[in-house]
Amino acid sequence: MKYHLRVYDNLHHMDESEAYDHGKYETYEEAEIAARGIVNEFLHFNWRKGMTSEELIEYYYLHGEDPVILPEKRAAEKGFSARDYVNQVAGIICNNLENQL
């Protein structure tokens, strides 16, 4: 089964005119890696010195890109949640970037 990665803008959530296609993937795992990469790139780019993970998460909720993994055929499968992922990694990213300075 193929998976399609569609990316929405949290500022215009679910507004199709603001969304873009990121590609098709052979496996769910490949699509999830790409989705995580989109979120990671946003978090790294928008982090500022002294920013807490809570501030970074809030900024993501308002302005971040929200990748959605869509199966080519409807299936009952696990789903990727960018919001859940941000909550898992924001603290790690903030700590890592703060320690690089």
C-alpha cells in the first residue's frame, strides 16, 4: 500500500489552498520519517536561545507545518500525530540546541 504525505499549515489548518503535497511513500514508516523530518526542521529553524520547550510547542501549534499521512486505500492503521510528536521532541531539541551554543 502506498502512503501520501499532505502538509497543512497550522495557521490555516485544514485549508486546502494552504496545503501542499510532500510525496508518496511505499511504506507507512517511510512516510512517518518524512513527516517527522518536516516537524524537526520547523522546530530547529524556529528555536531561539533561551526558548523553553513549552514556548516552542506553542509556536508550533500556531505556525508549524502539520504533516498528515494518508493511505492510498482506506485502512484501519495507526496514525501519525504531529502534535503528539512535537510534545515528545521539543524538550530534547531545545536542550540540544541550547547546549550547542
